[in-house]
Amino acid sequence: MTTAQKAPPHKAAPAPATPAWAALLAASIGQFLVVLDISVVNVALPGMRSGLGLGATGLQWVVNAYSLAFAGFLLLGGRAADLFGRKRIFIAGLGVFTVASLAGGLAQDAGTLIAARAAQGLGAAILAPVTLSLITSTFPAGPARTRAIATWTAVGTAGGAAGGLVGGLLTDYLDWRWVLLINVPIGIAVTAVAAVWLRGGRDTTGRPRLDVPGAVLVTAGVALLNFGITRTETYGWTSADSLVPLVAGLAALAAFVAVEARTAQPLVPLRLFRLRSVAVGNLATMVSMLGGFALWYFLSLYMQNVLHYSAVRTGLSFLPHTIGIIIGSKLAPTLMNRMDARLLAAFGGLLAAGGFAWQSAVLHADGTFLGSLLGPGVTMAVGFGLLMTPLVEASTTGASADEAGAVAGIVNTSRTIGGAIGLTILATAAAKSGSDLAAGYATAFLVAAAITAVGTALIAFLPRPRPQQ
């Protein structure tokens, strides 16, 4: 080569992709931790009350601090993963969650514990959308992605079901602090896997800019809305104690939509909602979760308050339900290859609604595990496993890889807000029966059946899925 000749410019080799197994492992364990920590603390509340001298308000904020931070920051966490790379945001979220768990487990006063729970919720909100976007960005559309989403759905749901059992075992045989400290070794191990095997996923040399006004508005709006919903359980829907945060939250969300429509780099691109799969899928998910919350919450209350099961026995009694969710979720990909995914989701929704109605009919004060819990519980669980896998896939279909985090944030927000509203509606329905707890819980399941049927009807408006190759 002469000096006059120039060597061709060097072209950097593309960054290696994240191994599929690493993405699925990190996403599944991350989602398991997030969902587990929503339910596991409930069993430990009596121990926290006696250990730290917490009153009723303090106990309420141990739960609310996590749920408000989690709901408020989900969309921000999802978009941050798109802008700054899924690996670094996954590790950051898991790091915040792990450190906060350590701080909460070592807390010596109520203020420290509540602050740690809020930090846990923040870490979970950063982590949860990344777990789903890791899957949708790593696995191409088709059977492989469907199987991965099914695993993510099953593991996440199992986390909610395992909360009572894990919390009961740790509280009964160790101490309430271990429901938080158990996250520390798991968080360290998963961080090591993520650091070694996950890839960055985005070149951030272009200095991506986060939509700060949108982030502030949507975080405040969702948190206020969630807070107002929780207040309705105590004060009702027409009280100023509930209406003020609800109206303020809706106003903040309306301002958020106005800001997003004019921002060059929005936190949530509004064009995503022009995708019928995303819009209808998330609406159906939110409505379905209104009823789905009854499965775990009211059965747990029934077993402990009516049948007088211990926390450990309650957790063990949920094992068939957990297995049912896993079976339904793992069957879904195979069935989606052989039939219209909308028909499968509709069948799953109707099966879940039928299970709720069956549960309502057999929930009595003198009930037994075999006569009152096993049959309807497995029916509900299998139905939801068949329903949620195609719904989650539909809710994320059509978005580009660069917007996978934003879509995942929307999906998780739909699930969270649906669960919060559903808990309030169903608790109000249950309270109508006064001191007859079994009758109240039966009413909640009957309402859940009707709501789930409505969510199932929305599936008819999903676009026809493309045949999987």
C-alpha cells in the first residue's frame, strides 16, 4: 500500500448480544423478587409492630411506602432502560433494591424502616420494567419470545404466591428482619450474573436526555392516584381525604399527556397508544387485574381469618394455585402455535371467571381445603396462566427495540394500578356483609368473576396476531 493510499476506516464490530439464558434468568429472578416483596412483608407486620413499636399508621406506611414508590416510578424506570442501557439500569435498580433491603432488615426505628421500604419500591420500579424489556429485546417475535414471556409470567406470579409461605417460614423460624435480609444474598448473586453476562444494549455516547418534566408529572400523578385509591378503603370515594389526591393525580396525568405531546424526546411516546395491540392489551390487562387480585388476597384472608390457618399452612395451601399458574403459563406458548392467541386468552379469561364464581359458591365458614379451596383455586390459576401470557405479548407487540422499556413500564403500570383499584372495589364489596367474613369474601369473588368477564370481552378488540414461525 502506497503512502497516498488510505486504509479503509476501521468499523467496530457490533457488540455481542446478551445470551438468551442470561437475559431470561436475570429477568425471571428480578421479577420474582419484585413481586415477592409486595406480599412477603404482610406476614411479618405483627413482628415489625412488636419489634419496633409500630402503631397502626406506621404499619400502614410500611406497606404504602413501597407501593407508592413502586407505582410512581415504573414509567420512569422503563424509559431510563431505553435511554441508558438495560444492563446498567438493571444493575442500578437491583443495587438500590438490595441496599434498601439491607437497611430495612437492620432498621432500629420506624422511620428508618419506612424510608427503606420506599427505597425498595424505587429500586423495584427501576427493575420491573427492565425484566420484561430484557425479554422483548433479546428474543425475536415468535415462539421463543412467547416461551420466555410465559416463564416471566409464571415466575412473577409464583413470587406473589410464595410471599405468604416464605414470609411465614422466615418469621416463624428466624425473625421478621429476614423477610428483608433474604433479598441481600440473592441480589448480590444476580448482580454478579448481570455484570458478567448481560450486555449494555445501548450506545449512550450521544448523551440521551431524560424528559424530566414528564418524569416528575407522571411519577406524581401515578403515586397520587395510587394513594387516593388506598385512601378509599378507609374514607370512601366521596370523602375529601380520597378525592383530593385522586383529582390531583388525574390533573398531573393530564398535564403529563400535554407535555409528552410537545416534547422531542418524551418519557412515554404517545404514538405507542396508536398501536391497537398496546392500547387494547394494556386496557384488558388492567381490567383483568382488577379481579385477579382476589385470588391471592382474599383467599389468604379466608384461610387465616375464617379457617384459622397459620401463615405457613396458608403458604403451603397456595402451592396448588402456584402450580396451576405455572402449568397455564407454560401451556400457553404451545397452544398459541396451534390457535388464535385471542381465542386462547379468551378461554383463559372465561376459565378464570368461572373459577372465581365457583370459589364464591363454596366459600363457607366451615370450609375445608379439599371442598372449598383446591378445585376452584386451580381453575382460577390455570385460567390466569392461559390469559396473561398472550395478553403480555399483545401488550408489547409492535413497539421497536428502542422503546421496549417504555412499553414494559406501561404494562407494569397497568398491572399495578389495576391491582390497586381492584383491591379497593373488592374490599368494599366484601365489607357489605359486615361481620360475616366468609360471606364477604364470597361476595368479593363473585364481583371478581364479573370484572374478569369484562376484561375477557375486551380481548375481542385485539388485532389478529401474526402466525408464529
